Amino acid sequence: MSMISLAATPAAIETRFTDSAFKTILLFCCVGFIASFGLMARGIDLGAGLI
């Protein structure tokens, strides 16, 4: 019984870390998306001078 619990513990920790990393990436992308739309709504051209 104790070997099963020891084997399951690292998997549970890894799952929580992966879930946290996914949420962080998702939050970063959503904030960037919202910021881009906010700048676009104000008429600020982020691509000016790239051509």
C-alpha cells in the first residue's frame, strides 16, 4: 500500500505543475490579446516602420 502511494505522489505533483504552467501561458496570451485589441481600438499601429 505504501509503495502505491509513493509512486502516485510524483505524478500528482507533476500534474499540478503542468496545470499551473498551462494556466500561466493561457493568462499571458489572453492579456496580450486584450492589450492588442485595446491598442487597435485607440488607433495605435504596432506594425509601423516594419516595412
